[in-house]
Amino acid sequence: MDLGRLVTALITPFAEDGQVDEPGIDVLVNHCIDTGTTGIVACGTTGESPTLSHEEKLRVFARTLQATDGRIPVLAGTSSNDTRASIELSKEAEAMGVNGLLLVAPYYNKPTQDGLYAHFSAIANAVSIPVMLYNIPGRCGVNIEPSTILRLANSVPNIVAVKEASGDITQIGRIAADKPDDFLLYSGDDKMTLPVLALGGTGVVSVASHVVGQEMQAMITAFMDGRIQEAADWNGRLLPVFEGLFQVSNPAPLKAALKLLNLPAGDVRLPLISAPNQVLRSLSIELERLGKLEQAHV
């Protein structure tokens, strides 16, 4: 599974009536591909998966596959805190033709490390397509420790990657140092992209690529080509956007930014609420600084 270096965790756009905006998915997929995205995650955290019904998730998977039309791979976010339900959805997604799965750690249950191992291995063993683990303890309340990630990487053949959003550079470094050569390490946090690349990671599963995809590709390419100072300069320019998109819970700021760029977004679903005006103002300033608002109005 070649996801490339810039994978976008796609929002789920909603229409004015609150339903999934399926034509909006087409627009967003094409926009992301045109601005450097090399892979897409449908129904991840940024896609508001906890508020999507089972049927809605299947519709989002199908529409995303239709929109990408084989141009880039699609990962389906299919895991929850219920292993049996995760297996069912994973099998359905595989049958639809997704290229792989993104499996977030179970939230609220707070399983042990052995429980995490059993959860992920059960889902992965139920399908034949590649699996990317997703570690985000800030949202899930449990950390997939490096020893567990490495145990899964070494014992379950189709667990091939991890999206690491722990924010712990020591943990990320340990995974990078000890992982199998063919196991892919992705940053799950835009502002950690360069540090993860420097440790030997592959790339990033990104939120910011919705709005600064070309710039992120320029940063990544500069680093991979050995132009380290240029990559660092890009990182400095983009850091206010990376941080601005997380002033309140994702994806509320991102949806606000997409509206500024005249792209489909809609509102977030409760219990999230729209980003407040001060967030909108700060994002507008940063997008204008990068020339994004001017481009959107052309």
C-alpha cells in the first residue's frame, strides 16, 4: 500500500439540513488531489466518525472511492470502542474496495495493552487489506505503547503502519528506531511532520492539507531532497496554521477555514459546535498571509 507522504484525513461535509453532502465530497477530494494529497482517510476523527451512523459511513466510503476513481488510495476509518462492530464495518469496507483501514484506539473503555493488542489483531485478522493503527491518547484516553505497536507490527502481517499522534517525541523515536523496515510511521500531528521525517518516518496524516496542501508538499519535498533549511522555513511559515486549526476541537476550525476558501464543509455535528469568531478571525489572517484568500476569490 503506497500512501505517499501527504495523506489527508478528510472532513465529512454536511449540507444545510445536516445530512452528508455527497457532492461536496467530490469537490473536496478533487481539491485535495490537486493540491498535493497522496492518500485519503474517510471517516476518521476529522471526518466526525463518532457522529456518523453505520449507513452514513458506508455512503461516505462509497462516495470517496467514486471521487478518487483510483487516482490515490483510500483508507476507511472503521474502528470504535466495540471490537465486534469494528470487525463488521471493516469487512463491509473491504468488500466495497477500500485500499486499507485506519484503526483508532478504543476510546472510553481504557483497555490494557494486552486488550489493545487483542482488539487490533482481531480486526486485522478479519480482513486481508492493509491496516494503519491510530494512536491519539488525548482523545482516546489510552496510549498504545511502543511495545504494543511493535508487537503488532511484528506479528500481524497486514498491520503495516501507524499514525502517531501521542505528541511524545521519545515514544515516536522508539517506534522509529525499533520498527521493521517495511512498517510505515506517519505523524498524526501536522506540526510534528518534520520531526517525524527526521526520525525516519514516511509522512503525515494531515488536517492542514485541506488548506495548505501545496505548501506542505513543498516542505516535505525540500526535506527529502536534503534542503533542510528550506524545509524548516516552510515549517515556520505554516506553524501558525497548524496550531490555528486546533484552537478548539478539530474539525470545527478546519470547517471554518474551508468556508473561508469557498469549499464545501457545512457545520460540525453536536456535541461539537462551530468555531467562535476569534478563531475565524485568526484563521482568516493566516490564510490571507499565505495568499489563500486571494486565490479563493479568483
